[in-house]
Amino acid sequence: MAKQTKYIFVTGGVVSSLGKGISASSIGLLLKSRGLSVVNIKCDPYINVDPGTMNPFQHGEVYVTDDGSETDLDLGHYERFLNSILTKEHNLTTGQVYNTVITRERRGDYLGATVQVIPHITEEIKNRIKHFEKSENPPDVTIVEIGGTVGDIESLPFLEAIRQMGLEEGRNNVMYIHVTLVPYIRTAGELKTKPTQHSVKELRGIGIQPDMLLCRSAKSIDDDMRKKISLFCSVPMKAVITAEDVSTIYGVPLNLHAQDTDKIVCEHFGWDLPEPDIAEWEKMVETIINPQKHIKIGICGKYVNLKDAYKSIIESFVHAGVTSIAEVDLIWVSSEDIKKHGAEKFLHDVDGLLIPGGFGERGVEGKIEAIRFVRENNIPFLGICLGMQCAVIEYARNVCGLEDAHSFEFYRDLKHPVIHLMADQEGVTDLGGTMRLGAYPCKIEKGTKSEEAYGCNSVSERHRHRYELNNTYREMLADNGLTMAGVSPDERLVEIVEVKDHPWFVGVQYHPELKSRPTNPHPLFRDFVKASVAYKENKTANSQESEANVSK
């Protein structure tokens, strides 16, 4: 008899940004730690086919999977919490669904029928949700996060689809978890349950009765209030879970487990499973909460006012900090401010600098100036994608003497285009999904910082770019001390550059942050943080020695 996959649907109410993705990831972690096979899916109600062409200010980070899919940033949470590798099937959008249905209609697949939201759109949504159930090794449970907020017009087809699944799969095979808000009104000094009541009423009006409520709150919710929520929302009191603010998102699974959240899920599905093995996770969280060291890492970019644009980078520093038992204080610096006021004003006291990826010419000169400052002052540096390309431009200008060196991405009439368009990108006109995307292999040069970090000479990393180091300038750059520390197997593409005479200066064309995990930090982030800790310790020791000499 084929295994019956169970389904958990996570919805959100009242306001957005309540942490549905973290909640879905945390529940997945707890169930996986009990020995179950778990799949996470994100349903996004926007009409874009994927977020690849969306402005980071509107969407945040674009998360890229091994298979080259540009997806929602919540897939990053899923991969990090469950230590899994996801694909394009784990993220579906309204755009994808409608595109498929319209293509079928044009082909005549519906035999002249009137194509409607119900049943055609909802059937396509359900088919995509049940994709993994039909695989050779169906998961024990599929956790589906519905993007948006209950009450949004664009979310209705997804909510209708999961309502239908409750009927079709049987209520003992489906569980609805609603993430809602219990706000604290400071002037009244009270928590208020009315927004949650209205949110659940809206959900029930669609035909979905939640089995569990995750009540997001800045304050602890006492039993009397939980009882009130239970009564008005028709949810058992034990299933009204307090999702109180925590100091680190990695504490959420522990908070949920302490309230028997995973036990309640198991009871709902009739599972008799051992307690989750989360000792390593608990140790990791303890280290995050109680670090022994503190360092400052500057992040110089143009989206510094929107931290979600760098979500995976932020989390990678948390993971790397655990290895060094260090708290990494991220100093956000606008590259445009550096261009106006100089790098020293903003970077004089940092212990390391990271330049992240990005697109567009705005702010590039500020990034180049920031790189010059840390290179000349022996401050540890990590450049990612555009960050690596800026490092190559800076080196070509200030070490190789090519004053007008720049990237072909920004200026077409260049004497020294040290960064150039990849050959297979020539003539590409459609912007969506056409970059060099996904996992590609990389050969690492022996004796480099990168080899020391990885501990091997061959790795696979995820990419998202159109431009590369111009091979015409490889020899000149190498002769002047820039090491080509990593290349593609056919040696056509430079993947890693390093500065020889520098404590730790690494630029990579790929995105290492996409493969970092809480209990297994990415090697480059780990060693970058180690180098930054060493830099601070040396700086402190030199300062103390100078003070001692002065006092003599």
C-alpha cells in the first residue's frame, strides 16, 4: 500500500511579516528530528512567474536553488532549518499557475470548456502541491506555506485549493495552522485578541477551520487570554501556541517544542514517534545567545535600508559566528555615502568588510573605494558576485595602473573592460531566468585561502550573474599579485580571486551564503569571521602594547 502523505497548511492573518516561513521551517525541523521525511513548499500569490525580475525593495532577496530556480527567500529558511536541497517544485506562484493553465487552453486541452478559477486554477494548484506525493519516495508530510494574508484577493485561489484538499484528503490527513497577531497596545498596557478573532473569522468564512493558532506577540500570553482565544476561535486551548518574540530565529523551534507544538501535530495525524533529537540545535542556539567575542563586519551595498535583500548573508554570519563563539555585529554602510564622504569615515573601526551581490551602476564607485581601503589596510575582505567584480576593478585600477578599468555592465565604451559579458549571454533579451543560474563546479588552486577553507580542491556553488572577469586581463592581474584561486573545470571562467599579500582577501563569483547552514556554516564565511576575529585581537594587542610603551 502506498504511503499517505500528510499535509500541513500554514496561513497568516492580520498583517504580513509575522514569520510564517520561520514557523513552517521550525515545525518541519521538529518533525524531521522525530524521524519523519519532510517537504516544504511556498505558494506565492503574485503574478510574476518568479521573483527574478522583482526589485529587492519590493521582494527582498531572490533565493537561488541548485537547479537554477529563482525563488522566494522563505526557501532559504526551509533549506537552512531542514538542512535540505530544494528545487523549482518547492515554490509556486500565481504566474506559474496561470501560465500553465492558459498554455493548456491555447493548446485546446480543455476541449472547449470555459476555463475558470474553479476548477481549473485550483486543480493546477493542488496538482503542484501534491507533486511530491506522486514521486518514488513520497514524504511523510508536506508543509505548505500560503503567502500573503487572509483577506487578500490574490490569495483566494490558494486558500480555496487547500480548503478542497481538506475534503478530498480527509481531515485526519490535513492540518491547518494559522499564524496570527496578538498586538500589545502600549498606551493601554494590554494585549488584544480581537485582531486574531477577526482573522480566524475571515479564514472560517472561506471554509477553513484552523486546528492550531501560532499567536505572534511581543509579550507572553497568559492562560486566561489563551482560553479566551480558544473559545472565540474554536481551537483547543492546548493548540493556542504563544509565538513570542525571541532573540534569534533559531530559538523558535525550541519555543514551539516547549509548548508541545510538534506533539500536537503528531496526535492530529495519529503518529506515535520518539521525542525530537535537537541537542545539537540547542547547543547552537546557546552559543548564539551567549557569545564570548564580538566583532564588527561592515556590509557595503545599495539596499542597506532593506535587510531582507541580504537575508542569507545575515544568517550566514550568524552560523559562522557560532564556530568562533562570536557575535557578528553587522555595520550597514551605504556605498553612495562612501562615494560622497570616503571609506575611512565609515570603515575605520570594522574588523572585516563584505561587498554583496547586486545589479546596476548606482553605488559601484563607493564599493570600489571601500575595497581599496580594506585592501590597503589589511582588513579581512569577502566579495560576493558583484563584490568580486568590484574587487577586480579596484585591483586593476590601483595596482595594475589601468585607471579607467570598469565593468562592461555599466559602460559600453571602455578601454579596459576587466569585467565583461559572458559569451552565452550575448543577444539575450528576456531578463527573467536567463542568467547563469544554479549550481556549477569549481576547481580550487592549491595553497590558497579558499583551499584552506574548503579543505578540498573541487566544490559546487550556486550562481546568479551575467558578467565575468575578462580573460584578456587574467595574466596581467596575476602578474601583479591577484591569484585566480578558483576556476570552472574548463578553466574558461574565473570563480575565485585572492590577493596574495593580504591576511584574508577573497572574492567569489558565486553566492556562498546560499549553502550555509546553522549547524554547518559555509567554509568561506566561517574562515572570514575567524580572520576578522584574529584581526581584532591583533589590533587590540597592538593598541595595548602602544599604550604600555607610552606609559613607560
